[in-house]
Amino acid sequence: MFIYKNTLRKLISDSNIHSGLRVLIAMTITFIPALNSNLLHFFNQNSLHISISLCLGVMASAIVETDDNYKGRGKFIAAIVLCFFIASSSVELLMPFPILFALGLFISSFAFMMLAVLGTHYSKVGFGAVLIAIYTMIGYQSGINWYEQPLLLCLGALWYGLFSIVWNYYSPYRSLREQLAQLFFSLSRYQQQKSALFNEKEGTSREGIFSVRQQLAIQNISIMARFEQSKRIIESRFQVCQQQTELDKLNSYYFIAEQIHERISASQYLYSQLESTFGQSQILEGYHQLLLQLSEDCFQLGMAINDKKRYCHSRRLKWTVNALSDQLYLLKQKLHFSDKNEATQALQAIYENLKGIDRLLLSVSQAQQTEAPILSLTEEIQSNRSGFKQLLSAMTATNPIFKHAVRISVSLAAAFFLQHLLKLPQGFWLLLTVLFVCQPSFSETRKRLVQRSIGTLLGVLLGYPILLLIDGIFAQVLLLVFSAFLFFNYLRTNYGLAVIFITLFVMFLFNLLTGTGVEILSARIVETILGCGLSILAITFIFPDWQFQRFPSLVSQLLLLSGRYFTQVSDQYQYGRSENINYRITRFKTFRSDSMLTSAWQSMLFEPRSKQKLTKEVYALVNRCDALVSYIAALASHRHKMDDFEENIALQALINATKKQISTAYNPTDIDDGELESALQEFKYHEANLSGKTLLLVEQLRLIAFTALDIKLLLQQVNFARKRS
């Protein structure tokens, strides 16, 4: 019964299943002409070929589908239908002339891929146009009017687009709920990982702590990706109507997630020193358990959002928070006159931060919906220039979109040349492999190559006996649409598994068109291998984008944003805590920049060893940059108005000194021993004039300032300018 309920819940709430169901229903309806040969007598093709062309139109439209409001979807459908017709008609008209076709393929694929300059939606339009051109090659018949297949493909795309609008009109928030649920699941995993800093295994050694922090930085990549996707959907839905009760509630969940993320990213004090100070007591185990329970409650909140149920705050969590407070009080009483006060204050700060997460979760269970402005970053993308001028200005060797457009167009032209040179009868799969495998970076291309190769081989091994056993058209159509359903069900979560089902889809498709589904199996494998090889050659030799070359700009951007983040945090100690829109945007950009830097490091590990330069130094630099953001987040998690801020000259001086260290961190000038000594003495001098909780604030400022100084020293060791070649 429990398994049945879970399956039913997934069918209702999983947007991947809904995406597959939309395609399954839309494709099934496209095979109605195959049942009634007189339904579309305007076309000269037989009824089965008509249905397959409509089916391919549905497939192309579904692959490039956007998660937008219904108005945005309407504009998008109009754009893809127009571009699909142009691309498909060009193929039909130029197919009999190979040289002209190769030239047209090169020019059109470059032009379509360059549309990404105008935005994400246009990027999908361009990709879809190239895809539909290759699909036109699949169904090309020399004796048929040139306009028939383009019209059918466009009709299929239009049908799916309109069907998708109606589908999403009645459930506009399903994808947003799922994204928010996945966001809270990611936050849950982050807290579970962070709890290891307080256990007996990882928390007792510098190597263990370092390993945990590395895993946290990697997990932050997926968290920021969920934040971006959720933000984009929220902004899209609010563009249709500002007064939406359910959307306001979901936006408040996003607002809660932002604050939880800032708190769990915080690093107070040095965890290794906490272990050496309190390792003999049981207090750290209490923090370990509290983080685990907070992780569990974040997961339960994600489940409640996904299933549209009410979240109930855990009574066990409330008990743990109170129990840890009592233990901390007893510990402070015991160590009141010892030299461990600074470490005890650090424990208190960590407790207050975790208790803040508990309060945020409690506010959700009590339905305390906080009014939260929409976090929009579109202002940085807006341009007064026309689309044509934007395209022209982007045609430079430094623009990543231009470089990728050149790679794709050259690779597709080379694939078409190989098809004719080797006389491959079904060479279109070579082009499809290039289009899907060749990604903007080497690491992404390499991952796709492995997934594509293994998925194709498994698909062929699975499809061969099926084609031998099943012969009827009706059974093959059922298997074809079911393969499409499974492909879209796994496309966003497991690309390798999705390739297996798209391989089956193509095999059934060809068997219906020509009866040669079994014969093309070996060609399918050979063309996949050739396409993967072309993709690797393209990403390696045509405007290669090695990750090492990106580090200077990524580090510079992170330090700039970290400085702004620190300034806004320190200002709130003077004027009071605030979650205003400027603060939220700055915080979001800073964490996103941190995740981009970590992602670049991860991507570099997949590149050829000859392109991995100064790996130890860059690794240290990435870790110190992540630590800098974590220390600022710790300062932010405790921000409040200090009544004596104006009179506290010493504190202001230390804040200014810390700002200076962050702002000069990317300064190429050498650091001498005098500068290090001066920074150290400044903190020692002012620390003597401070007491109480302010000392903990000073310790956090010290961590931020000296981490920025470490980054500056590391940058001098790395010397990017000398190693770029």
C-alpha cells in the first residue's frame, strides 16, 4: 500500500513524468492519420509517413520546450514554428545538391546557434531549428513536394506547443513546486554533510575537515542551480499576474530558503580549534545531532511543498534545540573563569545560527508568510541595442557563444562530408550525435560522449531482440511513443538512461519508415562513435575554452562581489538587519560566483592533463575563496544593529581594515613582511579595546581579513598571466 501511494504521488507531482505524459499523449494523437488515410488528403505521402513527420515535429518541439508562462510560451511557439519551417524547407530544397547543402548547413547552423546571444529562449529556438533540419533529412523523399515535410513538422511542433500551453495553464506551479522541493532537498544534504564537522570521525582531523569543506563547496553548485531555476520560474509567473496567492506562498518559501542557505554556509571560528578545545566533552555531538535533525526537517519541508501538504515542525527538533541550550549554559558556567571563553562564545554563535534556521522552519509550519520582493536579475541583461547589433557585436573570438556556434557549424559540415565520403546511408545520426554531444566546454562534451556511447550500445542491445520479436505496426507505434515517454522522463535527471530510450525510438521509427530497423543497428553504433570523435576534435582544436583560462576573471569577480557583500553586511551592524532587495541580489550573486569558481575547478579535472596547470595552487585558491564567502556569511547570519556602533571606533577601524584587505586581494603588487606584520598588529591593537560579544565579531573579521590576504598571496604564486599560454 505504501509503495502504491508513493507511485501515485510521483505520478501526480513529478514534472518529469508530466513532461513524458504530455509527449506520449501528443504523439499518440499524431498517429490518427495513420488510422484514417483520407484525413489529410492534401499530402502525397502515405498516411504512416505523415504521422511520423508529425511525431518528429512533436519530438523537436518537446526537446526545446521552455518553462514559461502561457504568454511567453505562445511567443516561443510562434518563433519555433517560423524557424522550423525555414530550416526544414532549406533542407528539402538543397538536399539534391550536396555542395550547396553543405554550405547552407554551415551558414544556417552558425546563424541559428548565434541566436543564443539574444537570450535563453532564442538559444533553444536556434538549437531546435538545427535539430528539425536533421529530422527533415530522416524523412526526406525525393518524389514528394518540397513543402510537405516542413508543413507536417511545423504542424507537429505547433500541436505540441498548443497542447503544452493548455496542460500548463491548469497546473502552472507544478514545476516551481518541484524546483523548490529539490532546493530544500539540496539544503538538507548540505546540512547532513556539514554535521560531519562535529562528529568523531571527520571533525577530529584537519584532513577530514578539509574534505568535508570540499564536499560542501561542490554541493553548493547544485544548490545555486536550483536557486536560479526557481527564481526564473517565479519571475516568469509574476509577469502574468502580480496578485497570485499560491505564487506568493511559493515565493515566501524561496525567501526562507535563501536565509537558510546563508546560515548553513556560514563558518564561525575554526572547527579544528573547537575539536581541540571541546573534544573531551559531549557538546560537539549535540551540534552534530542538531544539524542532522535540521537536515531532516528541511527534507520534510521539501516533501510538503512537492505534495502540496502542510509542513509540521518536528517536536524532536524543538527538544534538541532546548537541550543543547541547557548543555551550552552548563559548559559556560563551568569554563567561566578559564582561558576558553573565546571558543565558548564561538559555540554560542554557532548555536544561535542553527537556532535561527529552526525559527525559519517554525515560521513555515505556523503559516507566517513573509512578504518577499521578487529576486530579479534581468536588469543586468537588458540592452538598448537592437538584436542585429547584439549579434554583430558578439561575433568576436572571445565570445563563448560565437566560439560554440563556429564549433557546431564546422562539426556539422564535417559530419555531412564524412557521410558522403563514407557513403553512410543513415548518416543523419552522425549529425545528431555531433549536435547533442558537442557542448560549450571540454568537460561537458566528455561527459556527454561517455553517456551517449554507452546509452547507444545498451539501446541497440535492448532493441535488437525486440525488433526480431515484434512485427506489427500497431505494436511498434506503441513501443515508439512509450520510448519517447521514457526519454523525456529521464532527460533532465539521467541523460545516459535517456539515450537508451531515444535509441529505441529511432530504431522503431526507421523500422516503420523503411522496415530496416535491424539493419541500421551497426551503422547506428559506428555513426555514434564518429560523431563523438568529431565533437572531441571540435572542442579541442576550434576555439578551445580551457578552464584554467577562466580562473582570473572568475576570481576577480568573486572578490569584487565578496567586497560588496561584506560592505552590505557591515552596514547592517550600524543600521539594523534587513533583507532588502539590494542585499538579496548581492548575496545571490556572491554565492553564484562562488559556485561558478568551484564548478570551473571540477570541470578542469575532466580536461587533458596538459591543460591542467598549477593544480595544487588553483585548488588552494578555490578553497580559500570559498572560505572567504563562508566567513562573510557567518558575519551576516548574526547581523544586528549595535547601539554603540558609532562610539566604537575600534570596531569601525577593524571593519575598514577588513574591507581594505578584500578590495586589494586581487592586486598584483607584491606583499612584503611589513604588510603582513602591519595587518596583524592592527587587529592586536584594537582587540585590546574591545570586550564581550564584540570580541567574537572581531574574530570573524580577522578570519575574513586574513583569508583575503591568503588569497592575495596565492594569486602571486599562481601568476595566471604567465601560465595562460
